[in-house]
Amino acid sequence: MIDDDTLAAYATERLTGPARARVEAAVRDDPAVRERLATLTAAFAVDEHSVAAIWSERQIGCPTEAELRDFVAGVGGPQEVAVAAHVGYAGCERCAAVVADLRTGDGETARQRRERIFASSAGRLDQD
């Protein structure tokens, strides 16, 4: 049985591999699943123009990169609770991905990354 959360993840392209294939087979073979998917998709189309969707799309209310770095580093401060709520409770996928990336990163800062990329490209700039 495919639940609505799984169908929603499928409809928003958040499923991959075997999970996606399982949903695709159920949608193809089961008219009831097809109908539930159509209902969910229609609801997403309505939500697409909601204030929350617009805020999410334009990242209004998202913490800055520095606030996300401080959150991951455990610096604390007044923003920590707000960032935790934004990422955890509100479920901002973009910020959650940034936090996950920062947690698995190698500690390289934005400045170090910029310098490394520039150094690797500098020799190509002089070629004509």
C-alpha cells in the first residue's frame, strides 16, 4: 500500500531508485492510487500560489549562510532556536540541505573554497 506521504514525495520528485519505481508501478496498475495522486497533485497546484509557497520559493525568512554555519557549529545565541524551528519544524528543504552539507563537509570555508576554485582556474585565464 502506498501512503499519501510517499505519493506526495513522488509528486514533488523527492523519491529515487526502488521507492520511485514502486510508486510508478502502483500508479500504473492501481486506479485508486492514480486517483489519490491526481488529488494530491491538484492540491499542490493550489498551494503553489500560497503565501507559504511564495516565501519558500523566494527563500524569504530563511536564515543566512552564516546563521546556518553557526547553528551547525553549535555557537548558540538567539538565532539557534529560530534556525532549529525553521529547519526542523517548518521543514525548509533548502536550509535542511545546507545544514546537511555543512555537517558532512570537510570544514572548508566559503573563502577557502573560492580561493581553491580560483587557483584551479587561474592558469586557464591566460590561455588564448
